[in-house]
Amino acid sequence: MTEFLVNRRDFLRTSAAAGGIIATSSFLGSTLSAQEATRARNSKIKGVILMYMEGGPSQLETFDPKPGSKNGGPTKAIETEVPGFTPAESLPLLAKKAKDLLLIKSMATREGNHSRGAYLMRTGFAPNPTIKHPSLGSMVAHQLGNPNFELPNFVKLRGSPFPAGYLGVDYNPFVISRPGAKIENLDYAKGVDKERMERRMKLVKEMEKDFAKERGEDAVQAHKAMYEKARRLMDSPLRKKFYLDDEPTEVRKAYGEGAFADSLIIARRLIETGVPAVEVVLGGWDTHDDNFKRVADLCKSMDQPWAALIDDLKKRGMYDSTLLVWMGEFGRTPRISPTDGRDHWPSNFCVVLGGGGVKSGQVIGETPEDGMTRGAKGEELLKDPIAPDRLYRTLGTMMDWDMAREFQAGNRPMWLTDKAVQPVEKIYK
């Protein structure tokens, strides 16, 4: 009985920590009913894996190299069976997957600042001081997720949290900073087992009856839903999908070594289990100096895992129902700096799509031989430019999002994508 002899205010303040269930991630908001959740009606896409290249990957050392040109540097290109798909020599395995991918060479924005560019590419909207837009993962979780699923509907592997904005905390990402390692605060606190936790929760429920009389039922229901959601995660046998202990040796060998490889295996495990949205972050692309060596090393770290992911998804019959998205916040300048680097360049950069719903084996957009997008007289040289709002409208169309639904962001109506733009039909038709 001694465990119950605590001050009520202190207990309510610390009971979350006693179970060890809150600090892991901000996704633990409230549990929605199935009737409240939005569903994609006819989409064959069941899951999305976003590979986000933090820092802005150089298009000229990844998917749009310009060997032999004045801005090309030492990077050579690999010819593939898809015209125009000529990735850098440090991506030999992905070059063999040309028919499984769709390359956009002509993404273009005006945001050359890291935070603003990242916001725009993650949401499809420019930053606004009065509105917080949801990221791609949050939108997918909202549209494709199951509110009563035991695992979070949006998992982010590495990187900082990006809140779900006006969609609410239910769609915040569950962030794992060290993929494959033990997740902190996912287990019961030391000395607390299920039986003891049940006793504590009964006490909390009794206290909440009094609290509801004083403060209202809504706050109590939100608190209760948060605990129920957390307990489902803590008690779920599906927790093992966050780890790699039971993954066959041959599969791990196929993906290779490193955090990005481990993250993609975990992403596949989660998608296979029913998690609709996973974001995998690979940083280090802000190559203002020593660009060529640094980007080559980064490409080598992602080439084998990404190619293995395609093979793995195909083998499991999942490639046609899993959408892969590769992007960063912008590209790098065609001109090479005195420190062998490339600076920020939003005028043209690459996005790669694959898997579910994508008309793969094609290249959209064309860039000049020297990588510049403006001629001597200021004329536009980039062919078929695509802005982020059109990309998001396209992704929403492919997944059959309810894009007519209106949300409230403060006192302003908002929609998942910009209603004024048209999708890029050649991506999926």
C-alpha cells in the first residue's frame, strides 16, 4: 500500500514518468476514433518511405552529373537503359535500377535557406509565421493510417521532430534517434510490471473523476486516451519491428552496413507491419567544401541500401504498394567554389520517386550542359520545372487523399495541398 501514499498533485505530475511512456516521442497525443479518421479510398499505395537528404544534395554529383563541362568537376556519369537517367559513378547499383525509378531533374524553388527550403520541401508550402503545416509523413499518416494501430502511424528514423501542425499531435512523428538501438522509455520503469502498472492506473482513474468535476471531462478523456495509446505501444509484440535482432543475416548483408542501411531495413519492417509513413534521414549533404569526396562517400553509403530496398520490396510483393521518395531541401551551385565546394542552389535539383503508383523508367525535366538555368540574357533554360506544391498535389492524387477537406489553422481554412495547382500527370499516367 505504500506506493499509493503520495500527494495527488505530485502523482498526476509524475505518473507518466513512472510508466516510462511519454519521453520517447511527441506522437502520443490522443487516440482518434475510426469515424474521425480520414481514409484514402482507392489508393493502391499502402505505405510511403521518404528518404530525406538533409543539407541539400548536389544534383551534379548524384543524379544530374555534367562530365566534361566547365562546372562538372571530376564526377563521371553512368549510362543506363533509360534515356537521360545517367547517375554519378558512385551510384552503380542504383544505375541498374533505372527502370524502377522516376527521376525529376527540374525541381525548382526560390528558397535557398536550409530551414525555409526544408519546410517547403517537407510540406509543399512556404513557411508562414501564423500557420504550421504538416509534413509529408504526417499527411500520409492522417490519410492512410489506422488510429487504433498498435504502432505509431508515422515513424521518423534520425533527425529532429517536425510537428504535424494543424493536423494535431496525433500525427506527430515517433522519432527514433538511433535506429536499431534500444529505444529509451519504451519499457516499464524499473520495479514496475504490468500488474503493478494496472494498480497505478486504477488509482489515476479514481483521481481523474475528481479532476473531471473541477476541470471538465475533455481534459480527462485526452489524458486517458494518451495513456491507452502509450500502453498499447508498450505492450505490443510488434515493438520488435523497431529492432533488427531477428532479421536474417543474408538480408542485412544485402543492405550493407551503416545507419542508413539499418534504417531502411527498419523502414521496410514497419511498412510491412502496417505503418503507413516512415521517414529516413541521411545528413551531411551541406558540402560547401570538399564537395566531390564528401558526396561520393555519401552516395556509397546510400547506393547499396537503396538498391537492396527495391529488391527486398519486390521480393515481398510490396514494391507496387510502397511509394519511395528521395529528396533534400535544394541542390548545389553549378559553379565550384575555391574550396572545391558547391553552395546553396534552389533553381534546379533532383527528386527521385519509385514504387507504388509511379510511372517509372522515365526522366522529367532537362538541364543545360553546364547546369545553369539562366542564359546570358536572363532567359529560362530549365525545361519542365516543377515546384513543390505541384509535387505534393501529385502525391496526394496518387494516394487519393481527401484534398477537398478543409482544416482550421487558427482562424484560417487550410487544405492538405494547394488547390490552385495541378498535379504532374506524367508522374503516374
